[in-house]
Amino acid sequence: MEKFSGYIVLEDSIVYGKLIIKNGKIKDIVSLKEDVAAPKTYIMAGFIDQHIHGASGCDAMDATFNSINTISKAILKEGVTSFLATTMTASSNSIEAAINNVVTNKDKVTGANLLGVHLEGPFISPKYKGAQPEEHIIPFDLDKITKWNQDNIIKIVTVAPEIDDFHQLIDYAKSHNMIVSFGHTAATYRQTIEAIKQGGNGFTHAFNAMASFTHREVGVVGAMLESKDTYAELIADGIHVSPPAVKLLINNKGLKNIILISDAMRGKWLPDGISELGGQKVIIKDGTARLESGNLAGSVLKFNDALRNISNWLDLSLIDLSRISSLNAAINLGISDAKGSIAIGKDADLVMLDKDFNVLKTMVGGKVLYESKSI
């Protein structure tokens, strides 16, 4: 029986105590007298990254057990306990291989929980392709997504809502419990609002690769800021979205609708240098990943750094930070009965941090899978 002690961040309060862990679940939460002499440690629900391509030299598109397992272990160092393997716009065969790899190895990875797939593209707008290879952007194809979606493994699909046959995609998604998120899109405000009415409920990497806001056409960004019951993914590295824009997003949508993501690529946890994304050369320098064209190519953001950044920019509590780093994603993915917050009966997916958001320990299913050497 494991014990985790410190300041425990619950959904609506913070208590000093210990967690009793048994059979991979939180069995009890025991309050203790605060030890003022001890270094402060904080226990939060393990982070959930619903949008990550890779880390430590590996990418979900590699379609190998070694790569997906390496990613699952690398992100433990950031406090991530669950993730969606995120694909790139690529050939149909490459996408299928990457997804099949997740289906085959979902329960075999030895790090963070592999929850399924986030299908980013290929049904997107060439105008806002970002780092997605344009030659592989295609019209919606029901046969392809049906073939790819083995065992309902696709949990989120990022799509441009202005594409032809969007209604077909949304109907398929609804019938397969698939979240439709808008991204890499040139949609107008009206098109986006109509797509929300049809069932779309998310915005992929807010402000990035989407039609922006002007006073005459407020675009996708305007619809995102206005719609209070949709989620917005946020890359909080200070590069993809400026701190004032982060504040604007949170003030408009509310904390319950913000989901922190890394959108990290294989260069994360590697030194600056040359990397690759979707067959394209990526230059990593000073914490930024860019194509040779200058376009951002995902990030190398570590998840705990995202919390540190948000904490420095805004006056948010640890309860707020736990919501946007875990609970909201769990609710979005339909797994909040087991994950996303600390409560008796939930999975013991936990992260222990110091006051500066350095990860001390990461527990998955009641087992400590990462422990910092600084402890």
C-alpha cells in the first residue's frame, strides 16, 4: 500500500495530508497536522496531454512500439500520466500505420497511459496548414476515417469546419464518441458557429493556424472567444500565444473551458539542433521549433513548464491549474469518473511537485514510475 503525502490539491480545496493508495486506486485521503519545517510538496492529479506528437527523438508517426513507449516514458518527467498520440497530415498508409500502432500497443506502454489517438488532419485547410504537409491535405473521406478508427481508437479529430461534407464527418464522429475540434481552418465566424451547432465542441491550439479576428470578420477566433461551452486547447509556452492573449482567452471562455496541451514534437527533451516533423526539417533553437519557412512546427514545451508559465502570467490557484491541466481534459474525453482529479475511488495517477513546479514524483496506476534525482 503506497502513501503520498503533502499539500493535496482537490477539486475545490487544498488539504495537508496523505493519500492511501491500494490496487492502483485512491483508497483514502487522510488529513495530517501540517509540518511547517518540511519542504512544501504539492500533489496534483496527473496531467493529461490530449495533443502531443512526440518527445525524446520519437514521434507517433514512427508507428513503432519503441517510439510510442519512449514518448510515454519521457513525459513522466513532466508529470503527464495520460496522453493521446497525435498524428500528422500524411499519406493514408502512414496515418493508418500510426493508428494501428496505438491500437496494438495501447496497453503495453510502460509510462503514461496511452488513451488513444488525436487525428490532426488531413481534413484541413491548405491556407492554414501550419506545419502540416500540404501535399497530403485531402477532402473528407468517410471510408478512410472508418478504416482508421479501429476499436474507436480516435478520440479527437481536428478538422476545418468549412470543408465539403463536414456534416458527414460530424455525423460519424457523434456515432463513434469522437470529439470534433476546429483547427487549421479558414472558416468564417458564421461557418464556425454553425459547425458548433452541429456538434463540434473544441478548438485546436487556440489562436494558431486559424482565421484570426478583425473588426469586420471575427473569424474562427471570434467564434472561439464567444462560445462559452466549447473547449480551447492552449499551448502555454509564451511563443504560440502571448501572455495577454492567454488572459483574453481565459477571461472570455472561463477556466472550465481551457485545456493545456504541449503540442510537442520529437525534439522535446533533446538539445537545440535539427529535428523532423512530418518529413520536414525542423530547427530547434532557444525553446522554439520552426520549419525552414519560419512556420512554427509544434513545440518542445514540457508540461510542467506550461503550468509554471501560466502561474507567472496570471493569478491562478493550484486548484485552477489542476483544472486546466487535468480535469477539463478528463471531462472532455469522458474519463472524469476515473481520472482528472484526486478523489477516493479514482485512479492513482498523480504528480508531486515542489513550489516551483519541478516534478518530484509521477505515479501511474498506483506505481511511482518517475522520481527526480533531486529528492
